[in-house]
Amino acid sequence: MIYLDNAATSFPKPEAVVKAVERAMLAPASPGRSGHAAAHAASRTVYRARKGMAKIFGASDPERVCFAPNVTWAINAAVGGFGLGPGAHVLSGSLEHNSTARPLALISGASGIEWEAVPPGPDGVLDPEEFRRRLRADTRLIVLNHASNVTGALAPAREIKEAAGDVPMIVDTAQTAGSVPLDGMASWADVICFTGHKGLLGPTGTGGLCIREGTPFRPLAVGGSGSRSESLEHPDFLPDALEAGTQNTHGLAGLAAAAEFLLAAGVENVRAHEMRLTGIFMEGASKVPGLAFLGPGPGDPRRVATVSVVMEGISSSDLARRLEEGYGIMTRSGLHCAPMAHRASGSFPGGATRFSFGLFNTEEEAVAAAGALGEIAAGRGRR
């Protein structure tokens, strides 16, 4: 098996992550729900995860990291947390995943909020000046996918934030956290949303928000918090305000171990490795007749290790099937829960076949993937 679907879920997980989840599964208690030693141990595990994620994003206060089941929940909480009302104008990119697009479509349809999606330039990358030109007096929020899960295009998020001035920004780091160095992002991004099971190398069912000091918020859900139990009002302080209900302690144990693994390995080294493999693959695949890439081309640093291709004369699903059945190469085909990105890239409605490299892939696998595409295009593909 050659696993090239890391943009969906990274595989394999580091051994330390697997062992951390196993230890947590064998331990009793929930964090913050009892006063005995096992409950305190569970709380320490969650705090380790909080500290690790704070370091990943460069946040000075781990209490501003609030955990959630996944990045979709986090984005919904972030968008709802600003309490936007009728007449508000919201900007996003045109490469957004449905995790962003659907919450924005919901509030724009139900609350009288105007949502405007900014298209990428001819090179497939968003232009900060285009955001500046579209700013209005009633612009209240910018929501941005830091990297497209379809085209791999890396958004110039900080430059867009600088162009936006005081307008708050939510950054979706589902495709960059753990794979791209983000240790300064907490100083300028108002809300960072993340998921644990992709580049962060953690378990599914983990994610959250990192909220900058002074950023307003309100809970998406309320309930048990383990604090201020005497009151019917939900706590108004972080992280409790955004963590109603029992946390996924087992998953967060794995996320804590994953963050520590990445910090020791160096996210910059992960980035260099993944981009080296991407370059090898794209250079080889660029020689395949009838094959087109979506997004920035080979050697462009404004991308992540996600490469979607369209092959003339074969559907994306058939190409993915032939790659798996003939070569053991696992990819993802279709619209990737991001029809906006496919429309912007000209690959709607047929979609594309996506190759996404991770820390544990090798140069030999990148060469093999490009070679498989060449054989299939030449009609010599294995069956």
C-alpha cells in the first residue's frame, strides 16, 4: 500500500500517539469532573494537549486554546461567536471547504448577512489587494482557508490580515497545522481553527480554536463544564466557555503526544520533507501527456503537499480506482467536500484525483505515483 490521502487523514500515526491513546483508554475518570487522583491525571493530560497546541501556534496562554470535536465544529463556533447581525458584510476566499462555506451560507441566508467570496488570481493563489479592494465600511469578518484541500494553494493569510486592518479574521488551518510552520500565527490571527487528525498526526475526533486576546466570543453550545456548577449560566471565561460537555480525553491524549512529536521533529523539517516529495511527484507527473494540475505548478512555494490532477479521457473516480487496484496507491477523487474550489479551478462537476503527501511518505513512493500516472495515460496501466 502507498498511502497518499494524508489531506483527509494522516497515516500512519507516530507510535507515541497510539500508545498515548491506549494508556488513556485504560485510565479511569474525566478531566474536571471529580477530585480524585485519576481525574486530576486526566486534567493534566488535557492541559498537555493545550500547551502543545499553544506552542504550535505561538500562543503565550494555553488557556486560549479551546478544544472541539473537529475543525468543522470549531469554524461554526468561531463564526457564531462574533454575533453578526443583519447588514454585516463577510469576506472569504473562493477556495473554501464546505466546513466554511456551509456555515457562511447558513448565516447569509437566515440572518441577512452578505457573504462575498474573493476569487483567486490566474495563478490560483488569493491576492491580498483583492481583499483590500472589496473591504467596505460594514465588513465585519474575514474567514479564510489557509490552504486549499483541492488545489494545494497556500493563502497569504498574514498579508490579507494586514490589508484588512482591524477586521477580525478566522483562519482554517485544517491543511496546514503540523505541516507548515505557524508558530507566529497566534499574534495576528483573531481565531485559529484546527483539526487534530491531519497534519497534526493526532486522532480523529480532536480539534479546536486558538483565540487571540481581546477577540470577542460567545458559546455555540452550553452545558456541563466542571466549573461554576452552582449557576445556571454557562462560564464566560476560556477555555470553559467553549468546552461544554465532557472532552475527548482519549483523543486529546493522542493529540498531546502528537504535538510533542512534531515540536521535537520541527514543523519546518516536516514542511521541507513534504515539499521535496511534492516536487519529485509533480516533476515526474508533468511529463504525462493529457494530465493537468490544479493550483500552483511544480516548484511553486505557494502550495502545500496536496496535488490534484485531471487526466484526459478518464474520470477522477476511475483514475483513483485504477491507481488502487493496479498499484496499491490510495488517493481521493471527486469534489473533496469543496465544490467552490473546483468551480474556481474549472474542474466542476467532474472533480479531480488528489495525491497528498505526509511526513511518513518516501521519495520512492512519489516516484512510483508519478510513474503509475504515466503508465495509465499510455494505456499500459496495471489491472
